[in-house]
Amino acid sequence: MQQRTVLVVLFDGVQSLDVTGPVEVFTGANHAPRAPFRYAVRTASLDGGPVRTSSGLTLVPDGTLGDSGPPHTLIVPGGEGTRRPDPSVVDWLRGRARDATRLVSVCSGALLLAEAGLLDGRRVTTHWSLCDRLARAHPEVRVEPEPIFVRDGRLATSAGVTAGIDLALALVEEDLGRGTALTVARHLVVFLRRPGNQSQFSAQLAAQTARREPLRDVQQYITDHPDGDLSVAALAGLARLSPRQFARAFRAETGTTPGAYVDRVRLEHARRLLEDTGHGVGEVSRACGYGTPEAMRRAFVKALGTAPAEYRRRFHAPAR
């Protein structure tokens, strides 16, 4: 049977899950019936010797990078070893990565690709904590800090750690269809493949937790009542502040405006309902405080680039 080689680059200080997450996805896809090809998954280090991961685990590669032919998919994981990368690894990528049909980075692996000059003029993402660093060090790279993964032609880059699994599932879906990707996701107990344009942060993670208890209580109230009156005036009343005082204090303590925070909470709640339940778009729009399906549609298109009905079609997990 035809094979497509997936080669994962190993180095000291690699993040173990950046390696094993995508490897489990691609090897899991090999169990799909009637697949037109199988993935031949290999790992390689510069000298073929074991590498020590950032968590202390030891990984034994299948061979050396020098002996590896051009793969279909080349995966460059991240980890502490990308902060001060081995120049020989960067040189190998500079000379050989362009031979791959598909070039993939997970988390801070994008730093290695940038050092090798492989991201110039391209749209990319990486772990949220490294986006500013990547953009400053390589101004010619178009860094997008929000998405969990970004596709730009043959190049695919993902955010931190588990986002590599989402990207690998997206690549399997591209190769072998949604049914195979969903089967792999279920086996890994990753119930749904997150869309690439989903934010790296939930609203609660993106915003800081307010220091003052009344504002923390308001944040919790928003999460618990997405269908309620979440206007600035109503929320200010809960915090026992004037609307102007509340808006100023909320932004100062959370780093975002009340309106933006509410929008994000409502969008997340709507996504979860569309993914996990059989509720229709109209019912979801009311449950999440949008009022009308059209208002929810505009919010989805603006934030995710897709309408709610299409989002539900692609990411709803049917009851088993």
C-alpha cells in the first residue's frame, strides 16, 4: 500500500506532547478501513541518539536526520530546546525542510523555522507567550496570536502543546476525510476537533481575574447568565458602581472592556451548545443572549469566519 512519510524532528529539550500528540493522531489514522495510503511515522535526531525532553523523559529516535529522505509531512515540535536552538538543527532545517510536501510546526517549533528563514512573509502562529517574541525577532513574519493553528499553503503552524493534536487532526481530515479524523479524535478522547480559528484563550483565560470581589462576582455572573441583561448599566448595578466607574474599573483589572468580555463569553457558550447538543440555531441564539439568529450569525462570522449552522455541521459530535 502507498505510504506518506511523516518525519518528526527530535532535539534535546523538546516538549514530549508536541511529539507524541501528532504521532498518536497519524498512527491512529492508519487503522482506518479502506484508506488510500498509510502514514509511515518516523522520528529522527541529528545523530540518531536519544534526546531528553523538557520534562525529563528520554525519547529514542528511529534514525538520523541526515539519513532521512524528503518526507511528505515534516513536523518540528517545540519545547525549551527552541529557546537557544542547536545551530546544526537550524542548518538542517534551512537546507532540507523545503523538500517536504507539507511543513508543520507545533508550539515554539515556529521559532526554529523562523531562525531557518522558512517563515518570511508567511502567516503563522505559536504559543501565546511567544507571539510577541517571534514578531519582534522576525518582523518579516506575519504572526497571528489568536488562532490555535494557521494554514498558509504548504505551511501549517500551531499554538501551544495540545493545539498540535488539533492541527494533526485537521491534516488527517484533509488527507483521509472527516470520518477518519473523527474516529481518531474519539479514540484519543478528544471529542471534537477545534477549528483553527478558535482562539487560544477562553474568555476567562484571556482576561485577568479581577482583584476586587465585586468585579470577580460580575465575571462569574456573566459566565453563569449569558442570556441575561449584561449591559454595562446592569453589570454596574451588580457591582454597586456607576456605569462609568464600573467600565473603568473592569478594564483596569481584567484588561478588557465589559462588552468585549460579554461577547466572548456568549460566543463560547454558543459554540459549546452547537458542538455538544442537538439545539437549533434559534434556540442557541436565545440561550446565549443574542436574541435573534441573525445577531448570532454576525458574531460567528466576525469571530470565526463561519456561520453558526456551518459551524454546527462541522463540529457537532453526534450522540453515540
